Amino acid sequence: MTDTAATGTREFQGLQIPAAGTYELDAAHKRVGFVVRHLMVSKVRGDFAEATATVTVAENPLESSVVASIKTASVSTGQADRDNHLRTGDFFEAEKYPTMDFRSTGVKSFDGNEFVLTGELTIKDVTRPVELLVEFEGATVSPYGQQLFGFSATTEIDREDWGLTYNMALESGGVMIGKKVKIEIEGEAIRQA
């Protein structure tokens, strides 16, 4: 690995990756979203407006780690009645469980700029393993002198594994809400002093 002080990066396996250090998710440049099937014929998309994450980039990048927290009450699908329902005990029970939390446990594999990050996701006091496919988007220094990097990550979970079992059967067959939920995360993380 070679450090490039001017850009806050170093070379790793042909990539220019961030210098080792602690990075915080930039609230102004992030999206924590999800996609779920509705009525078996379409998809509903939503976001969580409030989320934090700390990424510790290790000297050995494959030993880097992430902890993240998402405020369940910040869910937004663009439809107030649905958002309010998602905050109830049928789904996130936001008053009792104000956050969903993720803690990485390791890097399972990598290929080019794609990494498989293993971790534990906790929703409503249920903790289960997940794997995120993380795409490293690049590292740079902002016009304000901040070292940062960009990333995107996806995974798919079965919401019922975390006790989110609310549903309604349809007369035509199937159910109102799909069990599989695709999670989509994009963001920039800024190195802390």
C-alpha cells in the first residue's frame, strides 16, 4: 500500500482507498432506503431520513468495521398514513424501538471495488446475521479539505425473520406486502480529526 497525502488515499489491490482512520456518514449525502412488493404487482420504495454510521478504516482495509443506527420514526414512503402505520406495533414499533442497528463482523470477500461485508442487524431487539454487497465508489478530498469516500450497499432480507409479520391475504391469492425487502444504502463518509 502506498499513501498519497494530497488525496488522502492509498493504493490497495489496484484501488485508491481511504487513508486509515475514523469516518462519519455525511448526513447531507446519504440515502438509507428500501423496496418491498405491494399487492404482488408493484413496488413501494421508502427511506429513513435519520441515520448515523461510523466507519473505522483499518491499516489492513479488510479489517475495517462499521457501526450504524437508523431512527425508525424517520421512515418515509411519501404517504403519511402508510408511514404512520409503519411506526406502529404492526411494524417498527418506533416508540419502544427507536433505532435499528447494524454492526459489521468482517469482510467475507472482495473483488475489485466490491466487498461482501458480514454483520448483525438488530430490529425490535431481534439480531440476525446479514451480508451487504458494498461497492466502493472512490475516495477524494473535498473543496473544503475533507478526506472522504463514497460507497453504496445492498442486501435483501426476509422481514419476518425480525418479527415484522403484519400482512393481509388477497382474495385473488397472495398477500398485500411482500416478505422480501431490498435494502439500498448510498453515502459519503468524512474522515474525523
